[in-house]
Amino acid sequence: MSLTVARVEPSIAGVGDYIELMKPRVMSLVVFTALVGLLVAPGHVHPVIGMTALLCIAVGAGAAGALNMSYDADIDALMARTAGRPVPRGRITAGEAAGFGMTLAAFSVVTLGLLVNWVAAAMLGFTIFFYVVIYTMWLKRSTPQNIVIGGAAGALPPMIGWAAVTGSTAVEPVLLFLIIFFWTPPHFWALSLYRTDDYARAGVPMLPVVAGDRETRRHILIYTLLLAPLGVTPWLFGYAGSTYGVAAAVVGAIMIALALRVRAERSGHTASKQMFAFSILYLFLLFAMLLVDRTSGLLFGHIAL
């Protein structure tokens, strides 16, 4: 009779690998839009509670990123853009990434519920579930509408920030949700136009893989034409001042101009790369101007008093 002793190899992952697993660039956008939702919400929240809410939202976003990388390790290894991620590179196993992600998810939701409120916690839990289960496990591999429907997960953070203050939702955070929701398809389709080979190699049915470049360019224009007026709605509905309204109209017009260039482009991907880069700036400027508009209004209101 012989005994087989299982050896557990020490992990070669460093702190940087676990940080990368949490998708810090995506996390920064999530935290920023949640911060705007938190600061524009009516009422007052203690700074410690506000920081706790943002920390929980950041950790929840990191959890979703880790669980996404755990499940997508097979297709990430086939794509040049993602082959250097910790799991396909062999720095972290898929099981370790899943355990890390589930631990972060449980911590973020429970802490947000106990220390802030359970409405915000429930929304954060739903966001993680939607991104991991609905988008990553189902939509991403099954339909070219993956980005359209899956974009709801990335659009929820400002609503969570609002709920952290109010314990409820309202029209204003829903408008912020819709802005991000309609921003997501043209943003990612612009990227997918010059990464089509990557997605085709991995078997991901992104729109240019399934429907071709021409149809993707048409869809980018359609969604951008819907997005631009949506960006102005906080001003039209009286939730923001004219400074925000003018800024939103200008950057919206630039987005439409870039979408028209993408639509007209027949060879190469110069216009799609420009649109992808500007779309990030567009969303940042829109939310930054909303924040400036709201905080300056409060400042001048206090001075007038």
C-alpha cells in the first residue's frame, strides 16, 4: 500500500496581480460615477458614511472584475488585449480568482448594508450578480447584444451612490443610469471595430464579428444620436444649471461628429479609435460638470445666505 501526499504549490501572485484582478481602471470609473450620484443626492450624509459607501462600491466593482476574470480565463488567453491578465498568464488560478472575488463581494454588500443602508447594499449585490452571471456567463458568449443589455451593470453605480444617501431612488439617478447605459454600446463597439480579430478568435459574438463593420458603424451612430440628447436631460429637467447644459450639448455634438466619421470610414480604424478615446473623456466631462454645477450651486447658495 502506498500513500500519495498532495503538494500545494505556493502562489506566485503578488499584490499587483490581485489589484489587476480587480480591474482598477473600470473600478475608477465606477467609483467616480457613484461619487457623483452620492454628492448630487438631496440631503446630507456624514463624510465617514459617504467614504464607507464609496469603499464598498469600489470593493464590489473589484469583486465583479475578479469573478469576470475567473470565468473568462479561457477566452482571455486567446485575445491579445487580455492575454496578459493574471489568470491566463498563470499568476493566479481561476479558483483563486473566484474565491477572492466571492470574498470581496460578500464583504462589500454586507458592510454596505450594515454601515450605510440595505437599499444601497441590495443594489450593489444585484449589480455584481448582473455583471457576473447575466453578462459574463450568459450574454457575452451568446448574443451580439451582450454590451447593450450588459451595460446595465456599469450604469448602476450612480444609483447606488444616490441610494446610499437617500435610501431610495428617483428620476435624477435614473437619468444618470440611462446616460451610462446608452453610452456603453458606442463606446465598446468603437473598440470592437479594431479588435474584431481578437473577438472572432475567442468566439465572442461581438457585433462586428456577427453583423460586420458596416452594421456596427450604423449602430454606433444610432446609439450616439440617442445618447447626445440624453446627456442634456439633467438640465432640461431642471436638475442642473445652464453651465452643465452647454457643456453637455457641446460634448454631445462632438460625439455625434465622431460617430458620423466612424460611419463614413471605409478603411482603417482611425475614426473608431478616436471615438473610443473621446467617449471615455465624454462620460468623465459630463459627470464632472454635473458635480461642478451642483457643488458651485451649493457654495453660492451658502454665500448668498
